[in-house]
Amino acid sequence: MLCVSVFTGCLALKSKGDVDKDIVDFAVNQLGKQIEIIEASGKFMNPRTVHNDKTVYVSREDWTSGFFPGTMWYMYELTGDEKWKGYGVNYTAQLEPVKSLTKHHDIGFIINCSFGNAYRITSDEQYKLVIIEAAKSLGTRYRPVPGVIQSWDEDKGWQKDRGWMCPVIIDNMMNLELLFLATRLSGDSSFYKMAVNHAENTLINHFRKDYSCYHVVDYDKTNGNVRGKSTAQGFADESAWARGQAWALYGFTMCYRETKDIRFLNLAENIFDFLFSHPNMPNDLVPYWDFNAPKIPDEPRDASAAAIIASALYELSAFKDGGYKATADKIMMSLSSADYLAGLNENGNFVLKHSVGSIPHNNEIDVPLNYADYYFLEALLRKMKIEKSN
Ligand code: GLY
């Protein structure tokens, strides 16, 4: 199989394996520079994006803080170079206090991407306790009457003025991986049960007939009823925010892996059909930030959504033969082209260009994002593992 080289504008024909190796080499140099700058500062800094040509670093309580340590772990897996393991160990350790965070649901993202990967790769017992503690913290947000984990507080934080009682966002599906892991590590099935209840209720309440999903579903904590369905980061309440669809695809694929409940697999396949039969899905399979954004094709793309979708599809391809790997390969080909892959030492030394944080908040539009890089490298790793085993 022949394809286009990853490097800027170069049309040299290369084999698939060579392209993957080129990306790894590129990431070694690009992220190597990013870490060199951080290490030279003598401080712990956690890069998230670029704003006004400056790298934005975040606190450990930011929802994205687990992605940079997780990226270090993926670089270790991709290269086998102990240097990256050292960074993985150090940057993961910085997040230990997050294990007690209860003020939002993102502890799942933060701890699973950092400590979860650390444990998966090293089997080091020290990581177990943090993971279990973090799952307990996430569990404090479980609301038994509606049977969901509350994403954001109704009276504090960035959405406190919306009048919600128990908002659950589709992104929350991603936090369930921490709960499944905690049950495996502790033997305490309560984490597993919370995760399954949350996934079942999300399946029932978040999806439309066409298998697109709402961003936010607000529950009544007292009787479990749905109070409303809306958006925070999408174009409109009834639109299909691209990253939300990506979280849904990834989240339900992961839930199928953990439970083998066929309803979750069926839903993941239906989400795939929605995404890839949508008239607004571009030819290069990197979605616009919202499938219903009003000025398509003059709307920003979201490479982060594409990377999450690609990674999810590699996992889905292990469960069902539905052309999922071929689609993921096509996304990876696009992301590996000069259209999305950054130039060396450009883009704040992030790997991918052209992601979107939140357009309704006029925040992070057409920028690099650490989670785009994280899921891109995860997808690459999954792709390489599949191809090696074939
Ligand atoms: N979980 C927040 C986002 O996807 O922007």
C-alpha cells in the first residue's frame, strides 16, 4: 500500500509502516522540544494549547491535565525509549493530589490518562491506590435516583447560571473507564455498577433517533426525571457537536470492552453510521466542530474530534468487522498530512493543528490541544499494534 508522506507538502510515496514511523520520529522531535522547554524552566508545567503565540499551561485540576503525562506514556510505548518513561513517571506523580478532587467529573479523564496508563504499562502497585482513591472521589458525584454521575455542579463553576439541577454531559462517558479499572484493582463492584448505570441512562436519554447525541442532559435529583436537553459547547441544543459525538463513540466502545453488553456495541455502531453517512462529514473525515454549524464549509475543523474517533474505531474494529479500521486509517492519513500535522518546532511544539475548544465561549478556536495529540498518539499505537498482530 502506498501513501503520501507525513511531512509538509512532500509527496514522496511511502509504505504505511514508514508513514507511521515518520510520525513517531516527528513526535519524538516535536514533543522532545516541548518537554525541553518545560524541563529548562525548572517547574512542573502542563501544556494545554497555544494562545497569542504563547503556550498555555494548566493547573493539575484542569480537565486536560492528564493528557500530557499520558502522552509521555504513549511516547514510551511508541519508542521504547526509557527517557519518555521517566517523564511519564514524573509528570504523572505531579497529579497525585487530584485523587481527592470532587468538584467536577473530570477526575476520570485526569487520573485515567495519567495513572491509568502508568499502571497499565508498569504494573507498579503504587499507582493502584491513587486510581482507587480517585474512583471513590468520582463516586461522590454519583446520584442514585437518576443513576448518573453529575458532571458539573449546579451552583458552582462555569455553567452555574444555567438553572440545571444535575447536568450530565456526554463527555462523562469517558470518566467511566476509571471506575471499571478501580473495580478490577480493588474487587469493589460498586464502581462497576455506577459506571454501568451511568452508561445505561446515557444510552436512554442522550441520543436522538438518528443516533446523534445531546451534549447536556439535566436530571432531577429527587425523582430521576429528565429536566431538559441542551448544549454548552455545541452550536445549538439540537445540533451534533463533533467532539460530543466522538466522546460518545469512544465511551460506548470502551463500555462494550468492559461489560460485553451488546447494547453498548450496537450503539457505538449506530453512532459510527450517523457520523460517516452525514452529508456534512468532509471527504478527509476530519469533522467540522459541529455537524450543524451554520456556515459549513466555512467553519473550523476539529482535529481533536477526528483523533478521538480514530482511536475509538481501532478499538471497535477488534469487536466487529464493519470497515472501522479502514475508516480510522483514512482519518489517520488526513491527520498525518501537512493539513493537520504541525511543522517541526511550530504550533507550540504540539503535534496536531486545527482543533477547537469551545466556539460558543469564543475559546480555543483553530488551535493545538493536548488532547488532540493524546488521542492521535493513542490511535497510532492502536493502529500499529493491530497491524503488527496481523
Ligand atoms: N470535556 C470537555 C471538552 O470536550 O471540551
